Amino acid sequence: MPKSSDGRVEMVRVLRTARRSAVKARTQAANQLRGVLVTAPEAMRHRLRALSTKELVAAAARFRPGDDPQDVETATRFALRSVARRYQYLSEEIACLDAQLSRLVAQTAPELTSLPGVGTDHAATLLVVAGDNPERLGSEASFASLCGVSPVEASSGKVVRHRLNRGGNRDANRALHLICVVRMRVEERTRAYVVRRTQEGKSRREIMRCLKRYVAREAYRVLISCGARSSPTGPKDETHIAAGSSAA
């Protein structure tokens, strides 16, 4: 069954596409601003090169070179102002898109962002992967496989182990990875789980694989309960990834 693409999740997807493009363009503008500064006249370069990107943008946007540059320094100021104002416009565009995405994610799956380590961006990524009809996936194992976090057999002889899955949706895999990184740093139960599995001889990669699988299971339950269409009214799933599980 394909994604229905007729609800709020599809709205999230198209807004994320626009945001990704704007972020890429803003990064290019910041790089270009530094590039122009490298070849700027010495006095200007000496005055501006120590500034952070934010400070450089603010300073360059205030330049008043006039409308008819007559020398290299004036033309450089004109170019820096043009790129700096482009950067500012793109920042405003990104902020506007972020506001829309936050609203839609909150309306679609507020329980998802209430999970530890799950921000608006990660929640939007998982929503888009599941689609407007997450029930099409059939089971949480299917969702885990779609996200590339299903365990892959890597046993040899008497050694029984699994490795990270290199398949699946890499955007969703990245979101799950970052969620795990946050939990390993700030969530006490996850940190205790990491210590326990380390003492059992598991490597960091193997522990991360298990954690990503647990987070995928947790996210799937929330996505199904929310229906990924409108603000849910059902009970929240507050299960923590490190509560009593042993292996993914």
C-alpha cells in the first residue's frame, strides 16, 4: 500500500523540502560571504575577518556603498551587502517555515515530540517516512526495516552478534541516530542501559544499533496511536527505551 499523501504529513513533507533548499542556499551565501572577504582590500579584510558569520552578516548588511561603485573597495562593499542581505532574507524564510512545521507537527503528532530527544525536525522526518497512513506498514518491524534499523545477522562460529543495517531510509536512520545520541548524553535510564550493555561486552556500535531499534519501536507505537492525520486524543505511550529490554 503506497503513502496516501493527502493529509498533514504531506504538508510537512513539502514544507521540509522548501526548508532544506533554503538552508542549503543560506549556507552557500555564508560561504560566498567569506570567499568575497578573502579577496577584499586589506583594510576591510583586517577589520572584518575576525567576526563570526552572524556578526559579519550584520556588519555587511549595513554597508552604504551607493548605487554606482567606482572602485574595488566600493564594489566589494556592494557585493558583501548583497550577499549579507540574501543571507538575512533566507534566515527569515527558514524561520517562517520552521514556525509552520512546528504548528503542523504539534497538530499531527504531539506525543511524538514529547518523547525524550525527539525535536520537531526529527518528528517531522519520522512522520514523512511513515506517511499519512502509517498503518500500511503492518508492524513495528516493518517500520524499523524502513528506517534501516532492523538488525542484520553477523554471527560467526559461536559468536552471536548483529550489525548496523546500511539499508532503509537514511534520513530516518539519521534522525533515530541523533535521538539516541541525545538520550545517551542526557537521559539517565539510557545512560544506565549503555553502561550495562558495555559491561556485557557490547561495542558502542552494537549498543547504538539496539537503541535505534528501541526508538523505532517507540516511535511506531506513537505514530499508530496518533493516526498521523489529526491531533490525537488517545493515551500516550511513555515507554522508555532502556526499560527491561535486552536485545533488538
